[in-house]
Amino acid sequence: MSYFRVITRSQAETEDLGFKIGQALKTNLKSANVCLYGDLGAGKTTLIKGIASALGISKRDVGSASFVIVAEYETSPLFYHIDLYRLERAEDVEAMGIWEYLEAGGISVIEWAERLPETPDNAVIVKIGYIDEDSREIIIEGIPDSFFEEKTVPAK
């Protein structure tokens, strides 16, 4: 598996990339933990809207989960949107039962994954960096090379 570097130039392109990731996960893995890293406003929720739409979830039904921490969707496979922004300590992750979702199967997408005490096994790592108001640099690790034959360049 390689690292992939993708530049998106709009929210729509970021959602489209999320859709491709969601399709790849749904078709090939069926169970995955996607760990998202990026500053506030980098586009994590936008990417998640694309992933969720690949699973048949309307984009308008996906928002920042900051106030609910975990949003669960009855899709096939199950989809969990987890936002750890409000958790401050590793003990909070344990107390909220986050590991139960990560080990339950299905697709879990975790915003602010750096707040996990450790990275889940076989995680897909997605780092979103701010380039300018519309553009983002997105580094993806943990998805087989064949998933992104177009619009990607292996990172060096």
C-alpha cells in the first residue's frame, strides 16, 4: 500500500474524493476505521459527507458530530461518524465507549483521531491540509494502490 497525495480545489472535489473512498471501503473492505487529521475548518466533515453518500446517506443528514460525538447510521455496512473534538483525555475515549464502535465492524470515520490514545489496527489514515480558501492537500494511507488510479499521485 502507498501513500497518496490528492489536491482538491473545491468542496465539491473534496466530497467527490470522499465518495471514492467510501466506494472503495464499501466494496473492498466492508469494515474499516478511517482516522481523519486536520485543523478546524480543513474539510473533514466535507470529506465525510462524500464517504457517507457512497453508503446511501444523504449529505444533508451528515453534519459535524461535535455535539453528539457519535452518529450511527443503519446502512450496509454500518456507518459511524465519530467526532472526538470535545474529548480532552484518553480516559474520555474509554468512558464514551468509542472502542466498541471501532471494533464493531462496519465503517467508522473518526474526526480528530489524534485524540485516540492509539491508532486502531488496519486504520485508513487521512490527513487534510489547508492550501487556500478552496484548496486542500489530502494524504491517504492504508488503501490499496488500485483504488485511486486517477487524480492521485503517490506521495514521496
